[in-house]
Amino acid sequence: MAPTTATLHHEDRDAARRFIFWHAVHTAFILPRPPAPPARQRHPHVGDRAAPAQQPPRTRATEARDTHGRRPRRVLHAPLRDPAGADFHVNSSALPLVDFALQDSWAGRLPVSNKTGDDRHLFFWYWPAGISDASDTLTIWLNGGPGCSSLTGFLEENGPISFQPGASAPSANPYAWTGASDVVWIDQPVGTGFATGTVDIHNEFELGDEFYGFLQQFYGVFPELASKKLFITGESYAGFYVPFIASRILHASAAEQAALPLDVQGLLINDGVYSSFITSQEAPIASFAAANQKELGLSNAQIAKFKNLSASCGYDELLAQVTYPPKGEILLPNGNKDQISQRCDIWDQFYKDAMDSNECYNVYRFTDQCPTPSDPLEPYFSRKDVQTALHVPNSGSFSECSNDAVFVDDNDDSPYSETLFPDLLSRLPRGLTLWHGLLDSLLLNVGDRTTIQNLTWNGAQGFSKPPTVRLVVNGTQRGAYQSERGFTYIEVNGAGHMIPEDQPETALHVFQSVLGQVAL
């Protein structure tokens, strides 16, 4: 049988250098429009690539590295019993520029093992739920990259402190996820944000080991948290992180589980990387460009070019296989290999045309126009007083996304994370939820639909119906969804790559539904 998007040839998998999606805010609010080179630009999710004249056929191996509620009620101290936790205590209300009351939090670095000579440490910032009753859940949030700090999510998406681009000071976030759960934002893998040490992982399996080692240390310091239900969440390249970490926990050895019996309940990933770039970018881009032609400022000739290429490169035939319910295996073009020619790299041509049309074009939220406000994230976490408060003194200039590789040889040679979904869905009581902002032009919602329809889990393939159930929040439709056999997929209106930033109220509602606190 020919391999599907979920069963790539071994040699393709091991050669892989997939799209690396650095967190988008850095580009959207800091970087000026790059010069108009002939290849994709480097920014927080889209990276350097050779000029077309020098570029080999596009494969996973030749892909370039990408460079990117309720208002909390004050709780003075969470009931942390272990005295070791005192070393990480943060007086949150005394943080620089913060002039509003916050519950206390805990932050700092912890090693990933007790081995002599292992210098690897991950950074965490743990916040107990800002509600009167103690939360029975702990949520992990991870940003993507690889190599982008989860403090981006903390400060600009779903944390209790909101410091938005263009703002002169932070403010309280009325839609913080700490209104529903304890949350810990973690910088990982090593080399990301405030996470330090020698980079020595080669793939997501080793990343899972590194993260599991950190969790052993974390729960050793905060043992009272181990009884809480665990949810793992993230966005973008965390579409790899979250499933692999969850799988590592769920498949821990008997001895590991006896020592640390974690109760992983569910996963939530927005605008994530799960499958082939052909599925997530190339095949859907012609129809996406046509549907949003006016907003993107594209000409009729450009749209016609994309449509002609989509047909001749086999993408139309690929998308025609996406039906509800599925009719069988969905095959990639080009002999079903995860590679394409330069001519069929339609997304790259789309990107250049969109940049030519709008000098402030933001691939992560394509409706953005000039001017772009400055981003306070890096200056804030570069402050010495902030670093001291977070127990990472003298860390120097903070980088939202690392300029250095966080995998050995800058190569994550893992299989696509979609291959883990069936097993995870058979084990997670609260299932797996993927959600997608419809203003994201880097990763396209049709790609998610295609991936789902080609997967088999819990006894059947794909969804029987498309995602058309209305997502209503406070009386207003905010999107649509479908949920079957523990798998939920949501499309969110008015949101780009970072849904919690663009639609915070909707994001909190979706998060609470994953926790089981509200109906979707």
C-alpha cells in the first residue's frame, strides 16, 4: 500500500527538516518588511531559503529553518507545602510596571535530570488558578518555534498579565487561562528563552525524554500538584511538542508511573504543525488566495496562476479526495512522496506576491496593515529587575525566539505528530482538540481538515460530517466545529495564528470546554 501523509517513507522521515514555525508575534510587530529577495524570508515562523536559481526540489530535508473567562481574583498564596517551592516564589504584584493586584506565582529554572555534568535546565512560570476554590487541574502551555519562548504566550496571549504590542505598560488580562486552571508556562527545549544548557536532542522522542525529566524535578519541588488532572496545550510547532510529550508521559515505564502517577486528561493545540507541508500549505493555497483576493491585494492574473499550478501539480486532485465521510485513503501527488518541485511550491509564490502587495503583510494574520506597533516582550524580559524577580538573574538580553539551533545539527528528524493521534485518542479521557484561526495564511484550515479525514482513530476514519456546528460564545457565533470519537476540530473567525491573542474570550471558552467546565 502506498504511504499516506501519516505513513511517510522512512528515508523521507529521517531526512526531514520540516517547516519550523517560530512564534509569530516577533515578526508581526518587530520586523520591518524584508528586502524583496526571491525566496521566503526569515521571521518567527518562516525562514531563510536559497534563491530559486539555487534551490533544489522542495522536500522535508530542504525546508529552511523558520525563525517564528474571568478576571483573576487575588489569591495571596497557593497552598504549596514543600519548602523547596519557596526558592521560586514570585511576588507577582511587585513585578516591574505592574500596578494591579495579582496572586503569587512561582518561577525559575529546574534541571532535566540529576546526572552529574548535565547542565540542561528548563524555565517555568507557574501560576495557581486565580479563583477562590482551588483548581483540580494543571495546564501546561508551550509556544512553538522550535526555539520560541512560552513567555510570548504568557504576556501576549493567555497569561494573567497582558502586555500587548504598542502598549506602554501591562494590564490585567480578564480572559487569562488562570481563571479556569492552574497554568505553567515552560520554556523548552534547552536553548529556548530562559532555558539553558547544552543542546543534545535530535528529535521529538528525545525532546519528550528531556521534558519528562524536567517534570520529575518540577513535581519533586511541587508534589502537591501531582494529584491534579493534567492538560497539555500549545500552538504552532507545539503541534509536534504536545503530542510527543503526552505520548512520553502516557508510555512511561511502570517504575516511572509508580514514582510519578500523572493523570493526562486532554490536549489542545491551535494552528499547529502536524503533517506534510503539502497538505497544510501547498494544496490549499490557491483556493485560499482566491477566497481572500481583495484583502490580500492580489491580481486576477496572480489568482489564475495559482489555480493553474494547483491543477497541474496535482493539488486539486488531492483536495478532491477530502469527503465527509471519507471514501478511503488520501494520497499525496508526486508518487505520494513528501516532496515537490520548485515550480509546484505555490505557497512560496503566494507569499512573495502578498508581500509585494502589502509591505506590512503578516503571514500569521493576513488582514494586518501598516503601521505595525512595537513589541514590548523582549525589552521587558531583558530587564535585570524582571529577571531577578523570576529567579533568572543576569540572563542578559532576552530573545523571544532563539537564533541558535535547539536540535543537534538544527535537524528534527521525527515523524509527523499526526502519527501519534490515534494512540493518544484511545487513551485521553478529554480527548484531543485542534483549533485553527481562519486569518492564518501560514498554515491553512483546509490542511487540518485533510489531515483529519485521512486519520483513523477509535474504530473509524475521519469525521462523518464537516465542521459546521456553530461555536457560540456569549450569544455570538465565533466559528464552527465538529467533534467525533474524542477528537474535536474548531475553526475560529477573526483570529490568526495566535487565537488567544486575537480572540481571547473565545479562546478562554474553548479552553474551559476542554477542561470540561462548559459545553462547547
